[in-house]
Amino acid sequence: MSKHFEIIVGTMLGASEYVADAIAERLDANGHTHTIHTEPNLDDIKTDSPWIVCTSTHGAGELPDNIQPFAQQLTQSDLSSVNAYVIGLGDTSYDTFCFGAKEMEKHITDNGGKLVAEALYIDVLEHPIPEDAAVEWFDAQLAG
């Protein structure tokens, strides 16, 4: 059965966008539809469609600039109808590994949303092409 997915991107240098694009291609190939949000605003995102949050971490563990206003919106919203997948990109040589993704998870679950699967944290040192790891994980989620 075809579903519509909301793909929410938090990125500074573009890697999360590549992951989002690769996930979008898999959704297309499986007969699903999607909207990619690179300047996410809760007013434009359906809460009854599954969310796929792809975000990196920036600076000292912060969310990328483009997703910070969205994260703030989440703290004041009822997300009880939200089912989300979270994909985090990071570098394990930093002690703030995937803090951006962990922050998004917390905003979603603290406000009533549910994670459909345990979040995927991709270490770019281990997976220099993070979209490959993301697509493999997401294929398993769709099949599961």
C-alpha cells in the first residue's frame, strides 16, 4: 500500500541532503510519495504521514541552522499523531556524536510522537558514503 512520507532535513554541508535524496529514491522505487523539507516548518508538514528526519550535528552538538526553528516548533506542539524515523549523521571522533539526531528524537517523543524504529546513527568515519548505510537500513524498515 502506497504511503506519503515527510522527509525533514537538517544539514550544514549537504551530507544529510544526499541521504534524504537517496531515501526519496527508495520511496519512489517502492511506489510511495514524499515531500523533502530543507527549510522545515511544522505548518507545511503533515503529522499523519510518517516522518523521516535526516540530520547532521554541527558545532558543539547543535542542530544545523536550517532545522533549529523547526525543532523549536516541536517543543510547543502536540505530536501524538507523528510516527517518525530518525537518521543521524556524525563523526565518532567527537564526543557530541549524533547529538542533533538525539535532540530531534527527544523533541518528537517528549511531545507525544513515536519512533517507528530505533534511530540510525551513521558514523561517517565508518561509512564515508552515508546514504548507502541509510538506504540499507531504511529498506529493512520498509520490509519489516
